[in-house]
Amino acid sequence: MAHKDFPTKDADAFSSFVQGRAFFQSYLGTGQGEELTQARDRFASATARDPQFDIAKLYLAVTQTELRDSDAAILALNELVAKQSYLPEAHVQLAYAHIKRYLNTDYQEAENELNRAVEASKGGERSDLIDLIEAYRVFLFAVRGGRGTDEGPKKRQYLNNALTLGNKLLQDPSARDNAEKRLAVQFEVNNALGIAYLWLGQWFPGEPGAAKWWDQSETHLDVALKLRPNSVRPLQNLGLLYMLRGDRQQGKPEEARHLYATAKEFVSRSLKLNPFDQYPHFQMALLSIKNGDWDTATSSVSSGKLQKGSVSDEKWKLISKAITNKEPSLISGLR
């Protein structure tokens, strides 16, 4: 991230920022949620001491989004945009924070933010960011095509867009001269392509080639995991993929249980790395209900509701009702 002048005159604020950067850089390697929360707290301390410490505010927003607190991140990032500070990065992070709300209105705003990020990058001579911005666009298309409320043809078009743009980025990366940026692009694109193929297999199982889509999803998610072995994102996506595979085997209960068990292994790895994330607790509750493990389902609901995230109250209520009635059919369609 580009620096302008020395970012703050407050020595304690700068010290907190440096500590936060150290925790955050370590988190990128280890995936440990405790380090991410420590980074967030240090960045929050830095910005509390100096509200004009813009780079600390940007990093604070990044950690907030990683911790599923998109609302707080969006407020901080909008302040940076209003000040015309760190514009390319702020627009990219705004897009990501909006995507993580998982609402159609936010998906459209995310696309707008990515377009603004491209313009800001070109205007600020930050062309090195273009591939990463487009990688986030692949992620947006994949998520909207999978989780959005658009009708079938539109869902298919978003997923097609993800495949077209993602494969183009993998075949012709312009960030060849920067290993760190190249890894970031490859990780984002492979994770997003894994998501796109996952939802193609879920929503369009009767199409030609559908039999291979979930295998292609796993291939891309495995690549993403190899690039960043401690990232919870491909782990959670692999957990979802195996849960969907299990759901398709309802006429073969033993096969379904085996697939759900594999899904739980991925989700468990995610939880061990970062328990401060609502979604894997939600995944664990679903998988436990499907396997009739009511105690784990109950504890997963209790722990999950303590964390921030985008799982709606309605979904938690359905899960709790399924546990109370010991009736897995009540969670049909939740994912």
C-alpha cells in the first residue's frame, strides 16, 4: 500500500499500528484468528489516538471485514473515500465488505466500487492493482451467481462471467514481476472459480458437463489452499462442497454420512484456525444435524451466535427448531 508522508505525529498511535501490522502479517501466514483480533485491536487503538491516521483506518477496515464485521468496515472505508485517501485500496475493500453482506443490493454496490477502484488505480498510476481488482470481480460474480436471488438465466450469466474472467486472469497475469501480488491474484481467482463451479453443479445439474463441475470446483479450491494453506476461505468452501455432495446422496445414507464427515473435517480445520467467524459454526451446526449429532449441533449454535457474521436470525431459528424437534428436514435448503 502506497504511503504519502509520515502517517501520524502520535508516537503511541504509530507504535500500535506497527504492532497491528506485525499481527496482521503473521495472521496471513498462520490463519490464526487470535492474531487477527489482536491486529484489529491495535489498529483500533491507533485510530482512536489519531483519527486522521488513514493507513491505520484502512488496515482496521480490512481486519473488520475479515472478522465478518462488514458494517463497521464500510463506515471506516467511506470516511477514507470522502477524504480521497488511499482511494484504490479503499474502493477494493469496500467492494469486498459489500460482497460479504450477501445481499443483492450489496452485490451491485460492490460492482460499482470495483469500477471506481479501476478508475482510481489508473488515475493514481496504480496499474499494479488492476489484476487484483479483477480477481475480486471474479469472486463477486461467483458469489452473486451462487447466493444471489437472481433468476436462473441471470445466475447462469454471473457464473459464466466468473469462469470467463477467472480463466483469463490465470492464463495472462500482468503482475508477473511481483511474486506477492501474483500469489494474491492466483489465490483469489482459484478460490472464486472453485465457488463458481460449486454453484454451477448445485443449480444446473442437468446441463452437459455438469458431472465434472464439482470435481473442477475441488481442483480450484485445492489450488487455493495450497497457495495459502491456512486460509479459512477455501476450507469453508470445501466444507460446503462436500455438504452439497452429501445432500445429493440421500438415497445412500452411508455415502452421505461419509461425505458429511469429510465436510466436517474441513470446517473443523477452519474453526481451529479462526473461531471468531460465525459461518463455520453455522456450517458445523448444519452438518451435525444431518448426521444426528445433536449435542455438537446445539453447542455450534451457542458458539456461532456469539460471533459476527451474515447468518440471519431466521436461519438460526430454523436450526434451533430442527434441534429441538430432532428433525433434519427443517434445515433443507440452508447452506
